[in-house]
Amino acid sequence: MEDIKLTPEEQELLTSVENDEWLSVANLEQEIKRYQRYSQVQLGELQEIKVEIPSQDLQFLQALAKQTETPLQTMIANLLHQFVVHNR
């Protein structure tokens, strides 16, 4: 394995994980949904839209969402948000 340079904070986290200092969260799915709601509130009121895109684009986005273990709608919303923030 190649040597990876870690920041002090990253090294501290890695050491903590390697020392089994982390505990699993009970009700993981419920906790994920709870924090997703927090992020939605943080971003402001959400509005739903309908978007039609080419099937090849959708297949690519679905594969990317699966690869990153992110819900498709969340990933698309994040991509659009990044675009808007970058182009303001």
C-alpha cells in the first residue's frame, strides 16, 4: 500500500478507528434519515421539480449514486446545488 500523507486530524481519527474507539449507531437507517432532515432544514425549504433527461445521463447518474452509496435524488440535488453556488 502506498504511503498516504494524513493531516494531524486525519491521523487522529485513523488511530481512533484502529483502536476500536468508535461504536455503531443503533437504528442506523433512522439516524441517517434524521440527519438528512437536518440538512434539508439547513439548506432551506425544498421544492420539488420534474426534470426529464436523456436515458444515458440517467444511467450514468444512477451508477454514480450506487457507487457513492447516495440516494439518486440526493446526489442530483447536491450536484445542482454545487453548480448554483459555483456560478453565483
